[in-house]
Amino acid sequence: MRALAWFAAIAFAIVSSHAFAADEDAPNRKPVKAIGDARLAVGGRGMLPLYLSRDWSMPLPVISRAIILLHGRLRNADEYYISANNAQAAAGDDGKSALMIVPQFLTEIDIEAHKLPEDMLRWSLEGWEGGDAALAPTPVSSFEALDAILAKLSDRRLFPNLKQVVVAGHSGGGQVVQRYAIAGKGEAKLSRQHIDIRYVVANSSSYAYFGTDRPAPAIAASCPGYNNWKYGMGDRPPYLADATPAALEQRYVEREVIYLLGTLDTNPKHAELDKSCMAQAQGPTRYVRGHAYTDAMAKRGHGTPNHRVWDVAGVGHDGDKMLTSKCGLAALFDIPGCGAER
């Protein structure tokens, strides 16, 4: 069955010649409906909006876990904050000692629509997903914004009892998490304070490969940029330029990563699916791409002993259902009951 699915997948990708045209009317080109009400200074002159479940300007000794949840391509942090609260409520007592954090990566259209101050950070429509520099007011990477959040959490004056940080994302947010798990430098400050970190990648539209092979080699062969960042190791942005691909891979393999894949996230025409040839070289759907990537990583070098792949049965491209599923709660709060590891 899986082999037949693969042949169908590759056939679809080859005949799909209007991938980029579909993106012209993509919903991420519309301004967001709401802006996070908290602020965090990043890079000296830029401000990042975010939602917080507690005021972190004062000591929070009750907090033992912090969960950073990254929104998807639509930048709808308000909806992801609702999902974060839903997951926390579903976790019961296990969620009471958690701080929920939902940062928001805005674009110029959001700034204009909401008449936001000039110091508000803004990125290109998709650039924030791969760690690109902000367009204004200062060219900080979206990964530097995550570094700043982790630096805040490493402050023992504010979080004296913090034991674990979970960086999670769904869809476009899953793309950010997967790349940040490769590139992120903020973990070092947490490690010095003996705070563990986990990365949760849910229903990502694409992945950063370390090798040049792809599940659909015919598509890759006709796609000049298939191995450039954020799909591969070529032409990496400045944030990653000081590390070799081998060093980045070693860092990634050492980190704890959980992939959550909805078994019904199988629509090759989904409005928010990356339909570029770079992504289609990885497979036709998010579910196929996720398994193809994790299978490829498991076969490289010494494998991926710190990575886990969990199917979320009966769920499609739905961030709320993914995060509040048994596997979602296991990934975020260590609540037993997932039973989906492959």
C-alpha cells in the first residue's frame, strides 16, 4: 500500500505544473486579524509581539515547563494561543505549571493594516519560516527572535524552577521549528541552567535535508533550487553561515525532536501546502513528506536516536486537533497514552 501511495504521489507531483500560480491567491497574503498583546525586545531596536499565559516580567516560581507554540503560514497567533490554552486545559494538572508562549512573525501588510509602530519587527511572507532576516526595523533573523525568548526563559531570577522548554509548531510553524532545531543557538543558555529542551514538529509542509537525494528525484532534477535552504543546505542565510552542514547535522541529531504527522493530512491541493518544486521533490503531501524525511534521516550516519515519529490517527491539517490529541499532549506535557511511535 505504501509503495502504491508513493507512485501516485510522484505522478501527481510531475504533472502539477502550476504550483506557484496557486500561491498567488494564498490566504497568507491577507493581513492578520489580531496582534499579540505582549512585547519582547529583539536585536536592540525591534519588538516582537507575542501572547503569554502569565506575566513574565515578574518571578514565576510556579512554572516548571514553558511551551513556545509557533503559528502557521497565516501568522494567526491569536488562534494558536487558543489552541495552546486548549492543550493546557486538556493536560489537566500537568498543564498548571506551564507557561504558554505564542510569538507572532508579522509582515509589512500586517504593520500597515493595524497601524503598528515602526519598531515592530516584520518579515517577508515566507522568509520568517526559514530564519531570514527581518525587513525592518533591524535585520534580525526570526531564529534570533526565538533565541531571545529562550534567553528570557533561562533567567533564573524569573524562572527559578523551570525544568523544560518545548518549542512546538504546526504547519508553517512546524517548518520554523524543524529548521530552528537544526540551526538554533538559544539552547546553549538553557543548557547552562540545566533546562532541557524539546522540539515538536507537527504537519510541516517541508523539511531541510542534509543530503542531495530526494524522494521524487525526477522533480529534484528539474528544480534548480531544490537543495537550497530552507529545503537543503545550499545558500544558507547569515544566521547559519558560520556552521558547516556536517556540524548542523550533528547538532540536529543530538537534539530531542518529535515529529507529529496527521494521518489524514494527505491533500496534495491543500491551500496552505507548499507546492513549489522544491517541496514537491520531497513528496506530494505533508504526511508523505514527513515520513520520507524521517526515514531518510534514520538511515544517515548513526541514525536519529533522539528523534521520534508519531502518527496522529484520524487527524488532518488541524493544529488544534493535533495539539490536543493524545500524541500532542504527550509531546507537549509528557502525558502517557500516545502509543503511535513507529
